[in-house]
Amino acid sequence: MKKLIIVESPTKANTIKKFLNKEYTVLSSYGHIRDLPKSELGVDPEKDFKIKYVIPTKAKKNVTLLKKEVEKAELVFLATDPDREGEAISWHLIEALKLEGRPYKRITFHEITKEAIESSLKHPSAIDINLVNAQQARRVLDRIVGYKLSPFLWKKVAKKLSAGRVQSIAIRLIVDREREIQAFKSEEYWSIDAELEKKEKFIANLTKIKGKSLDKLEIKTKEVAEEIKLELEKAKYKVSKIEKKNLIRHPLPPFTTSTLQQEASKKLGYPSKFTMSVAQSLYEKGLITYHRTDSLTLSEQALNNAKSFIETTYGSTYYPESTKRYKAKGRAQEAHEAIRPTNVSITPETFTGDEKQKKLYKLIWTRFVACQMRDAIFASTKAIIDTDNEYTLQASGLNLQFDGFLKVYPMKSTERDIPDLNEGDEPDLIKINTDQHFTQPPARYNEASLIKEMEENEIGRPATYASIISTIQERNYTNKNEDKRFVPTDIGFTVVDILKEHFPNIVDIKFTAKMEKDLDYVARGKQDWIDNLKNFYGPFIENLTKKYEEVKKTVVEEEISEKKCPKCGKNLVAKMGRFGKFLACPGYPECKHIESLEKKEPKRTGVTCPKCNQAEIVEKRTKKGKIFYACPNWPDCDFALWDKPTKEVCEKCGSIIVEKGKKTKCSNPKCK
């Protein structure tokens, strides 16, 4: 009996072929074989959102080949991925290959192994039309927003702009964070610690004054810090209390799509799109389970294999008394599994693949093994030290007692040693340290923190995060700075402002999260997908029609520059384009002169240049975008700093004090 299995990718097909005999032919659809047309909306809202699907030109040749193979086959298995998109691809295959009336079955598996493939062939199912409809609803919603709202932005802001249902939220998050940073006012504060000695030297931090706990920002000036320093220098110190206890650190759960993208960004520096590409190759080669998942479930076989591996490799002391099981919060599809290696015996050391695959595989493997290991145990010691003039200090020690899962999956944990102190001990004072600090603005988003924010707010699905992040950069709504953090462009600010004012629902986090939940209801058969679309479309189109009449062209086009057109002499005007503001001749189309806007005024620091004493130091950027601080009188004055200058000067050498991270230091490298 000749049987045909259709999957999405040729790599996946080649892996599956290895597990089956010659009666099976395994072919690839090469992804989607039907989609909405690019040249038109492709959806008719007046006819219950009837969708016009077409076979893209690049897919036609392969569809013809698949049709021929279907004719030869006595049974067809649709083996696309086990999620909404995979279910929709199988449904499209049924339609395009005209499988209705022919013997076909749907099979799913979460890992490409011999056991999983054989099991799926023994337990086929039907197409889950609810998953298909949820995917269709998402596709239609995205198409409506993109094809209806983008032309509005072309007319009111600039040509070739685009709006997206979920990407607009991502841009808003970045813009809102940037405005928080711009509005932030740094506050000065001081910390005080005592360097003490009892057999050994140790540090104790000031925590209370006259029995009142010290707020982090309470000591606001150098003068106050110096007063306290003088008091502490005169004081006698005595240990009043010793607290000892064990601190338990639990392993992190296995990876989901979101947490894999976050950790790969932080530990490997992989962009989310690249992470998903590498994970796809590992999955298709049968090395990891399906990589698009929000579940933390692990199969019983995987748990048993992990137990055996841990006890054999590291010893029974590293396996907990009972198996660790994890449960995801929110909208996770528990029928799926977390991301894990398909065979725990294939260790990172025995892995064969390119270097980028190996790094990601190691991350997945170590996280999986670690999640089944015993907790790490730290011994914590806290010494409370009182003075005879009503100051209280605290010294803390932390020492690893049992590494547990940290043996496999190291994590940041700062061990601190303090001497073996006893209540009543009277340590000697060596010196008092006062340190100046400045409060820092909230950090800009990087890929990891943006993904985390979207996930926590239930925006989009984990599988869409990589494409969202890629899209907002490709469309010039945001760039990455030298720290690989997102900074919105002028056009990003403008688009978000217009959407917030005129289409608040499109960039409203709660509204978008509700749309995602409604799509989940459709996927579970609890809501009709047509009703879902109607609920959104009616109010959206009514508002869009009204805004076309109400909203004027963005005012940036009305800004007249003092600069003259070099070709016709007219005053150039500032316009907004896809890549931000630029100057253009108002005589268009007769005169087509355009040029970039002059650079903005440098950001001032309020600190006078110590070298020429004539100008105020300004913030500048290198060609690669790295920030530095310099005198604007260059080349006559070449004073420059990498770190942000403060108005304070060093007491020892007179050089400028600069901010270095959360601390301050002398800018003179020779001064200690």
C-alpha cells in the first residue's frame, strides 16, 4: 500500500524518511501553499468575511508535483506542525490538492523521533477546524488592520508606512519607555559602609539611624554623608545579633518559545529571529521537541530518562526526592510539551552540528537537565552590628553548600564571606566609606525584555515575537543602539502618537490582549470566528472613515526652514518620510531637490569644559553610535570623556567626577 506523508520542510521530510520503510513517500509543501493575494484585501466583509485564497507563484510548481503524488497514493497523511498554523496548512493542503473524497488522515507529533512518528501513524486524527478558524481569524484581522490603516498613514504622515495589529503595540512600548527616560530626573543619593575587622576584614552597610530603617534615597547630599561619617568614625561597634539560615534556590523550568528567545538573547547574543531559525533546524533534525510552545509539560518518558541520566552521570544525591513537574500560567496549551532534547544522552559534548546550533542545543539541554535536579543550597549569615551612638549596620555572608542544578546550569550568585562572628563581639573600625550615586532612568528594551513585556501582557503569541521584532526594525520604527537596546525613530514617535490619539484600541495593551483571548476561545470552539471578526470590523471601519475626514496631514509638513533651495531659491520645508524628517523644495514636481535635516543640537551636560573653560561639555556619538562627552570647541579644544561628567570635582586631583554605571569615580585614570 503506497502512502504519502506531507510535511512543511524538506529537512523535516528527510529526517522522517530515516524512520520509515519504502511504502512511505515523504514530501514537503515548502511552507504555506495558499495565502491571501498581495494586490488586494482578499476578504469580503459584506459576505461574512469570505476569504479569497490564491496559490503564490513560487508554490505552483510544487503544488503540481504534490497533486501527481496524491494521485499515486492510496492514503495521504498530513503531518504539518502541531499548532494553529500547522493545522491551517494541512487544511489548505486538503483544499488545494482536492483531498476531500480521498483517504487522508491528520497526524501530529511534538518531536521527530522513530517512536513519535510510529505512534502518530497508529493514532491519526481529523483536522481540528477550530484551530483552523482561529488561524484564519488572526490572518484576517492582521490583513484588515494592515490594508486599511496603512493607507491612512500614507495620506496623513508619509508614503510606504505600514500599521500592524501587534507590531503597533511593540512600537508603543518602545516609545512610551523612551518618553519615560526623557522625562526622568536623576536624584543624587549616598550610601555608607564601614570596613571592620574581627580576625578578618569585612564590610557592614549602614541600615538604620536611631532605630529607623534607612531609605535608599534618604542621604541626599555629601554634607549629610560626611556628618554621618564623622559620627561613625567616633563610634564603638558591637555585634548584637547573628542570624543563620539556609537559602534554597530552585531550578528554572524548561524552556518555552518565549523564555528560549529571552535566554538566547541574554546568554548567546542571538536575535529572536535567528534563535527561531536555529531551533527550527534542531527540531527538523530530530534533536529537540517542537520549538513553538508555551507549555511547561514534560512527557513521562522524558522525565524518566532525565532521572536515569542524572543519577548515572552526577550521582543520586543530585536527583530530588520526587520528580519536578512544572505548570504554565495563563493561556498555555498543555497538550504540547516544553522545549527539550529528544534524547538526553546526546550531550553538548557529543552533539554534532555547526557552532551556532551547538550553542543553542547546549542551552536547551542544560536547562532541561537542570530543571530535574535538586535545588541549590546556600548558607546565609546576617550579622547586625550596633554602635554606641544609635547607628545600626548589617554584614551579610552567603556561601554555597550544595550546588545541585547549578552544576549543570550556572547562574549568577555572588558568594560573600564574613568572619565567624558571635553576639557580643566588638570589631575594630578600619575606615568609613561614603559613595555617591545617582538614580537611573528605566532601561530601554532589548529583545529579551521586550519579549518578556509582551508575554506578560499577553500580546501576540510566542511564535510571532521574532517576526514582530524583525518587522519594526525593517520598517524603521526603531533602531538598536550600541547596547543593542531599542530606540524609537522620529517616524516611530509620529506613528504611535497618531495611533494613540485617533485609533486608541489599536495600540491599547488590554484591548489587544482581549483580542488574543478571543482568538483562544475560537481555537477551543467557544466562539464563532465570524462573530469575532464582526465585533472588531464594524467599529474599526466606522472610526477609520471618520478620521479620514477629521485628521489633517501631520503638521511636520508645514514647518518652513530658513534654508534656501540651491536650485530654485525657495525656502525648504520639513517633511516626514518613511525614514524620518527631511527637507524638500515646495516647488515639487518642477523642483525635486531634497536633503537631510541638519543634525539636532547636541545634548548639553551643564558641566564647563575644564580644559578651555569656555564651553559646556556636550553629549556626542561616534560613527558607530557609541556615546561620549566632549568640548564643542573641537579641534581647538580636544577634551573628551567616555563617561558622563558630573558637576563634582575630585578632592585629590581636581579632575571631573564621572558616572560609571551606578557609581561615580574620578575621570583621571592616574588618580586612585
